[in-house]
Amino acid sequence: MTGFLPNNGWKGVPYALPPQRNSSHSIDDSMRRNRVLPPAQCRDNRAKLDNLRRLIAGAEREYREMSAELDRLNDQGRLWLVVDLIHKTSLASLDLAAALMQASGLKTGDAARALADGTQTFSDVYGGAAGVMNGSVSAKEFGRTLAQRAVTHTRPGSAGGAMAKGNADIALGGWSNIDNIVNAQGNSARNTRAGEAGVEMAASLIQRSADTLDAGTPGGSPMAKRVGAAAQIVKAMASYNRELEGAFNRRLETSGNLMATKATMQATMQRTMTRYRRDAAELEKLLEACL
């Protein structure tokens, strides 16, 4: 599996969040729906009080609608988490199955590997292109993804070619792992990313040596193929664990942002309603004094 972005936030995986939508809430529309008049049209205290009451009722109604909208977005976030997990698990299952078939020496192992690599490439290229279009993926990150997939599909015909492919894979993987470590949030996450980077680096070195030996042996080396497939299993498992953690991190960050927005809106609403009700009470006293 290949991730084209650090996994410590929601950005970078365009399908991990609900699609953006235009909000139906606006101050002008809200005032029109709730028949709130501009201050210049209120000619006496009675009209002002009536208008203020409509303003209070309208503000409360808009608050309920916006709260319901945030709750709907949060529910959609749960759905997209399930979709994200299914997507990552499906890709990882293909990758692991292909590696296991190659390690077992099955004749269909190469075909399974081609299917797994092709599916992963389609997913990465489609997701990266969508991310570039909506601004969640940078051109640098997408370019690295394309380079990683190009290296994956390269079939060297000699030991030198296999060595060059292994070096390119190590360089691109190291670049991605460095970004993951730098962008990790907290020492615990950085230590985890560093540990994963060490495991992947060791597996990549073993795989490079095995592929070089296989390419340099006339007729190929069955043992080298098995060793390379075993190293691929280790890399696939490390990548899958990282992708799962990233999916949950994105969900937690999105949910936290929505809840923070709702709490801020609630606090602002309470202050505003307190002021409106105080003004209404003062107008009621003035009207009572006129009776």
C-alpha cells in the first residue's frame, strides 16, 4: 500500500470527508423568513418589542437548524469512516494475498501481484488527482505518488536494474516516512512513525537484495522470490496499520472540529439571546409605564 500524504490529519484523503455543500443559512434570508424588520422601520417601542421578539424566535430557529446540520455532518463522517476502512482493508487484503501467494511459490502469484499493484495505482492516482483539484493534496505529494507507482510497475531485466529499482523505492519510501515523522502530532506519534519507518527501511533493503539476486540468477531464484515476497508482506502490514490509524485520526479530527464549532456557536448564541431578552424586558417596562 502507498500513502501519498501524512496520516495525522483528515486532509490528503479526499474521500474521507463528506462532500462540501453550499450552506442555506444567511442573515438576510433568516431575517426575511422570520419577518424581522430593519430598525429604521420600527416607529415606536411597541413595534420595536414585536420586532425584537421575532428576532429572538428567528435566532433560536436558525440555531436549531444549524445544530441539526452539524449533527448531520457528524453522522456522515461516521459513514465515511466506514467507507474509508473498507477501502483500505480491501487494498491491503489484495496486497497481502499477492505477497502470500508469491511467498508460497504459487504460479498465480505474479498475476495476483499485477492485480494488486494495478488496483493500488488506480486508487492512488484517482485519489491524488481529486485531492489536487480540491486543494487537499499538493502537487509535490501527488508527484511523489506518481513516482512511487511508476517504480512499482517497473520490471527490471538485470541485476543492475533491480538494484536501481530498489534504491528508488527506498528513496521515495524514506521521503514519505520523513514527512510522516515530521508531521506527526506528539512524541508518541513521532516514535510510532519512526519505528514504522525503521521496519519499512529494513524490509526494503531485504527486498532490494532479494530482487537483485533473483534478477541476476539465470532462470530466477525461487528462494530470492520468497524472501522478497516475505519482505513485501512486512511492508504491506506496516503500511496497513498506518493507513488504519490515519483513517481514525481523520475521523477524530473532523468530529472534534464539528463539536468545537457547535460549542462556539452555542456560547455565542447564549450571549446574544441574553442581550436580546434584556432589551425586550426593558421595552416591556417602558410600555407598562405608558399604560
